[in-house]
Amino acid sequence: SADPPVARRAQIVQQKLIPLREKISFLKSEGEVVSGINAIASFGHTPGHLGYHIESKGKRLILWGDTIIHPVISMQQPEWHVSADMDKDGAAQTRKAVLDMTATERIPAIGYHMPFPAIGFAERKGAGYRWVPASYQFDL
């Protein structure tokens, strides 16, 4: 039988979104949402999960959504499976790719599960990464 929370979400989609499908624009994976905002395919946590890369006046920001589930474990061991991930291997691959891009290019990031202020940087630490929170003086 279906997982009750997943079944409930499917029911909500059927009730609330399907009637509006003609008015909604969908992205299949990566692509421009509007000028300066590009979707980043970050499947694994949930089907169709997207992150976003925002760029304006030479400044960049990554919104990685639910790609990183835990601010320590998911960063130190991005290959570990997380119970909330619907596609375990896909989510692990996505975590590694997003963390690698964010750390390599030194792009600030915002993540739902990061500690206050939930904006900061991914930094390489050994075979994994660590979260470096930005202070409240962070200037975008």
C-alpha cells in the first residue's frame, strides 16, 4: 500500500493543481524560469525537485531547497541515504553534485534545513563538506 503522507500529497495535487494545469508552466529539469533565475535539476528527495540558481549584477545565489536534509550529516556524508529521500541513490548523487558546484564556485546558498540564518556556504572538508553560515551582515 502507498505511504500515507505520499498518498495524501498525491490527493492534494489531484484536487488543487490538476484543475489549474492549463494555467501552469512546468519545467522538466534545468531551464530558465525568468531572466536571471535558472532551475537546477535536483531530483531524488522528491520527483521533480528543483533548486534554483539566481544571478544578478554579477552576484550569484543557490536555493537548494530540500537537496540537503541535515546541516551536518548530509554535508559530511552526502552519499549516505536519508529516509525522507524517495530516490535514495538519485538524492545522494544530487547532493554531491550541488555541494561540489556550490563549494567549487564559492556560491552562497540558502537551504530549508540549514541553521539560522539559513544562508551561507558549502566548504570542502575531507571527503565531504561543511556548512559555513553567513553572519547577519551578509550583503547580497
